[in-house]
Amino acid sequence: MKKKINKIKGFSIQFMPYSEIRGLSSDERIKSILKIVLGNSILLLQGRLKPEEETRLIGDTMAMMGHVKNFRGIELAVVSGNGKEKLFARMRKGIANAIFRGDLGAITIIGPATIVKEIKRNPKKIELFLNG
């Protein structure tokens, strides 16, 4: 009698500096991110997307559910500083963000819902819960 062995589906964690997507259009950014997530990777993106890009990314993934095999959507969280910086530090950060066109003091976590169960944030830590 043969034993049935369940295959464990693997995943990877990929870090992407904002400089890799800075020169892309919004459509190209979203396509690049979706390609990574559909490849079973959790993406740690330096910085954050524009609010309209985040909305579009979520909308696109909702439209894909039911049309892409085994795709159940994404989990997305943005983690940024606590805003308790001194005036000069806030001004310097604001100038840098304006020059680089993105909040580089943030980290965006995006993962496929088949792998990422939940992302919890609090002031001292980020918890990434994975599906068993």
C-alpha cells in the first residue's frame, strides 16, 4: 500500500527597491507587482505605491479571482514611520519623497492570499501570518 504524500507548495520572499519601479508607468508597476505575486512570492517593496495605484492593484486582483487558477487575491499592508520626527527631519524626508516620487520611509508588503493569511501591524512589530 502506497502512502499518499502531500506536496508542500513553496514560496519566496522578494525585496524590491523603489528604484526598480520608479521609472515605470502605473500600469507597468502594477503588472510588475502582479507578476511577482502570481509567481508565489511575497513582495517587500521599499516605499509605497500611490493611493490610486494601490486601489487599482486591489481592483485588478479582485477581477482576476475566478479567472486565474488557484488565485485567491492578495494581502497588502503598508508600514511607515510613526510620524514623531522633529521638524527638520520631516522637512528632509518630504523633500526626498518629492524628489524620488514615493514615500521611501515606508515598506509595502504584498503577498498572494493563498500564502499570506493576514498581516498585522502595531507600533513595535509586523506579524505576517501564513496559511498552513
